[in-house]
Amino acid sequence: MLNTRLSFGQQADPSTPAQNSPALSRHAEKIRSKVQKLGVGQDVTVVTTRRDYHGTINKTAADSFQVADVDLNQVITINYSETKSIYNGYSDKNIWGRRANPRTSRVVFVVAVAALIGLGIFAASQTR
């Protein structure tokens, strides 16, 4: 049985989710945990079902969080359930005016380095 009685002058604990708030899916819980681990003030890239956002975490709540987007110059409220993934940091704009996903940038860098090493090995083997 839930005890809903509060003494005069006491407030409900805001860190405890409301009883009628919707339960988050397993993926949304994982995103919420990562957002809380990164913390307020951290630069992030957020990939949602609609688009990517790049900015700073402003506020976290039970079912959503806010990001101050650097490109839109406004605060965006994003539901955990709409978030596909979240990455620490964001990159500078490229020559087309878009920001690359940090993970994609790392993969491209590793592939480029591997290709250069392979090309070097191939060229060295052909000169003998």
C-alpha cells in the first residue's frame, strides 16, 4: 500500500518518479542512464528518430532531457523514447555546413589510416 500522506512543511522527493508517469522501454532507460552519466553541461550529439542535435545537456527529467542546440540556437526537449543514440561531444561543421556524427568520424579515420598503411605495404612490395 502506498503511503501518500505528507507532514506539514514536507515536500515529495523530486528524484522519485511520479506514480502515473509512463514506464520507459529498455532502450529509453539505457539512454536515460547514459544522459545522467554524462551529466548537465556536457557537449553531446543526440541522434533521434527525426534528426540529429548537437549541443549541451541543460536539464534531465524522468522521461526527457533538454539540449541547448548550437546550430538552432535554442533549447530542445527530447524524449528518451525518441532517442536512437547519444554520443559524447560534437564535431565542427564540414565544408557543406553539416556536423558529422563523432562515431562516424572515428570510423572514417581508422579506415583511411588502414588504407594508407595497406597502400604503403603494397607499394613497398612492388619496388623489390
